[in-house]
Amino acid sequence: QVQFVESGGGLAQPGGSLRLSCAASRIMFRVFGMGWYRQAPGQQRELVAAITSAESTNIVDSVKGRFTISRDNDKNTVYLQMNSLKPEDTAVYYCNTNPPARDSWGQGTQVTVSS
């Protein structure tokens, strides 16, 4: 079964930056579109950034201009660079394929934006 391991989260001040990484295994990584998703307390999980196998990207409006998604197929890793962080970015961040593979969610990585 495909496995995703997210890392890089933590506590950041408003206006700060974090870079998330997600290592994928048991998957032919390079042929899949990938996505970064987040789930805030009491909210549904949402897709915030996606990257196709051809490396075209799509970012949701709420984080556009602040978040950048990229991938390294040699490392089976997808990244999320988050700049100008806001308190409303606080959430657990997950990666998965896009659309997501059922029952393949990792533990996620907690991002907390607070002064």
C-alpha cells in the first residue's frame, strides 16, 4: 500500500515561513499528480496545492502567492513552501495523490501560526 510521510511542520510566527516535505513510497511516484491538503480543527480536509506529473501547479486562492508546491521525482518527494504565514493557515497538513488515494493518508504534520 502506498505510504506518505510528512515532515517540516512546527510553530511559526505570522509572516514567517515553513517548508514541508512528503516522502512517498510503494508508488510509481513520477506518474501521479500530487497534492498538499490541510485540515483545521472542526473543518473538512481541503486541497491547497496540486502538482501534475508534468509539474503544472494549481494553488487555491486562499494561499495563492504565498504557497508554492514542487516535486523531486528522483527522491519521490513533494514539497510545500509556505511564506507569509497567517494564523488561519494553522492546520494539520497532509500529502496524497491528487485525487487522493483512499485509506492512504499519513500522519500529517502540524503547522501552527501564532505569535
